[in-house]
Amino acid sequence: MKYLVDEDHWDLEGYTEEKEKLLNRFNKGTAIFLKNNSFHDGKVVSINILNQENGQTKDPTVVKMLIEQYNGELYEIQWINVRKFFMDYDITRNVYSNIPYKIVDGGKRGLDEWGYDEILPLSKKKLQHEILLFSQTTVIIHCSTIKIRKVKGLNVT
């Protein structure tokens, strides 16, 4: 993270300015969502990695994540033309600060909720999206496109 380093070192104004410069890279719906909302406190429902290799398409990998917002609404975020996908999930790191060996909720929360994220430019065509989940999991994705859409009529329970 460049702007949201930790709870003591946040440059929200700097990140807002950086993100504003990137909004023209997204479709209208994604840009509006990123300008006005976030996935903070959203529950990660699923992650899917699709390799759509056909021998012709460059960077054919797509990562999709389904997120249930704190208000119950569902969203799908897609990272398209993925060049890098990194996720360091380890449930044993999701512990209470005052009890360092006790896993939060006995591990029943799994990946847990979306904490914070940053979308930054890697180049004129590529983006980096870094996500920190409350389980102490980091997700890093390098891609060319990010799309966010609201999902209607899907029952996740």
C-alpha cells in the first residue's frame, strides 16, 4: 500500500486524488461506484479464477469476486487481462491482538471481510489493485481492466 500504509499512516486525501485521476479508465458504472463507495466491511463470498485461453488472447485470465456489502447488496468485481494474482491467505494470522494465538471466531469467518484497498497505475494500460482483508490476507492483482456490477436476484446462503 502506498497511501493506506496502516491505521497510523493514512493519506486519504492523496489516495482520493490518485483515484480521481484513474476514473476515466473504468466503465461508467465502475467509475461511479469507485468515486462514491467502497467494499469496506463487505463479506467476501467467493473468488473465481477463469483461464479463458484460446491461443489468441493476450492475458486471458480473469479473476472474479462476489462481495456482500454491509447492507446486504451483492456486487461482483472482475479483474480482466490479469498478469499477476497473489493471495496470501493463512487463517492462523487472523488472531486477536491481545490474545496472539487465538484465531478470530475459531476460524469460522474464513477470509473475513474486506478491509481496505488501493487501485494504482502500473503503466498507461495496467493497474494494480491491492486489497487487505480483516483476516490479514493480502490480495494483489495486476490487470488492464476492473469492472464492478451490482448482482440482482442471487441468493448466496
